[in-house]
Amino acid sequence: MEEITVEKIEKMSYTDFVGFINQWNVLPGSFNTLSKWKVFSNLDKNSNILEIACSTGFSSREIASLSNCKGKAFDISKLSIASAIKNKKIYTPKIKINYFVENAYKFNTKERFTHILLGATLKFFTKEEEIFKKCIAHLEEGGFILASPFYAKSQIPRGLILKSQKIFGITPTTEPYKDIIKIYRGLEVIYEERNNLVKETDEELEHYCNSTAERACKERKIKNKDLYDAIYKRLLEIKKTTNELRNYQGYLVLVLRYRKKIYPKRYVELF
């Protein structure tokens, strides 16, 4: 096994760090969003889902646990998929979700899905339209896109944008609601909810980071305090940055239906 050092922890890409520490990298709204997706898209034991850029598997794992659906989920990070498989084995061993490593741009299958879970992942792709069109192509007739994107409610300070770019490797969502929703045009809005974000307290952030860092060290048999401190410090920086972004962002809960005879047209007013 490759030796883990403080320097390696600090230099990992954001996605690999998340996978390495097995952070439950949740979608905006967490369980609340998953519950609404399940109800308003009629997601049940007969559903066959696909999750794009699943990270450590939270969304597909937990919605499968809630609904007894089957499906597939992939991510480009080998460390994230290793954690997703581990989480399935430990927390939800009975779910019927297959996790695997894949590049979303190269993914292709003849299989069609009843639901495709996007969460807020489209912003991680430089070619959002390409990924979105690929999702539509893999939906069965009457299938659903389940998304929970961020949108900007006010202008984000440039310093915070630059800090976010450094930490996450992408630009945080700076576009207003109408710009964010535009990519989904042509899909029928079965359910939509616009939500405010509430900042976590310092105590809540510290409790979360301690819990995650301690579990990461236990899983990886790390006993060196310097390594624990490096994991905790980097995770806390991530969480403080996302917490600061909450001052300027909201998020959507979207259940969007695809019907071939309608898409990409729209015959219903927006509200």
C-alpha cells in the first residue's frame, strides 16, 4: 500500500480527497431532497436509476434504501468508487446498485433508465450541454431527470469565487435562477421547489469534520496525529467555504419528465 503523507493529503484533487476520506458528499438538501424526488417521481421497487458523478454514492445508495429500486452509479474517481462500494457493503448491503469507475463523457449503454440522478453535478462538467444530452438519450419514455442545482441569489464576492476555484477545482455557481433552469427547457416540470440555504454553526461544522476525519482514520488504520490533523484541516476548509457560499446561493429541487412527443418543445406555462 502506498504510504500516506501530509503532503499527499494536501495535494490530492478535490474529488480524490473526498473519496480518500469517504466524505458523504451529499446533494443540496440531503435526505430532504431525496425524499421529495422519491415521492414526486413515483420512484419505487420497479424503478431503474442511473447516477452520474456519484462521488461516494450517497444519493443512489440512500434513495435505493428508501425505495428498493435497482440501478447503476459511476464516478471518474477510483477512490470515490472504492468508498461507494465500501459504504454499500457496510450501511446498505441489500440495495441493488452497481458502482463502477467511468468517464461521463465516454459512458454509453443500450440500457434505458426510469430516473437519472444529477443533483448539482452538472456544474462539475465543462461541457454541461453534452452531459445533459447524454442523460436524455439514456432515459426511457416518460422517465425523469432528478436535479438539485444551486443558483445565485446575489453576487458572490470575487475573493470567495477565487477561493472556491482553488479548493474545488471548479467555479461555484454564480448564475441566477433563470440561467440555471435554462438547460432543462423542454422537460416537463412535474415538481419544483426553490430553497434558501441556512449556514451551519462553527460547532456543527466541527462536529461533522471530527466525525468524518475520525472515521477516515479508523477505516485506513491511520494513527498518526499529523495525518489526522491534515485531513481535518482540509475538510474544515472545504466546509467553511461551502458554508460561506450559502450567503449568496439557493438551491432547487427538480423532478423533470421526458416525453419524446413533447421534448424539446414546451406547451405549459412556467410559474
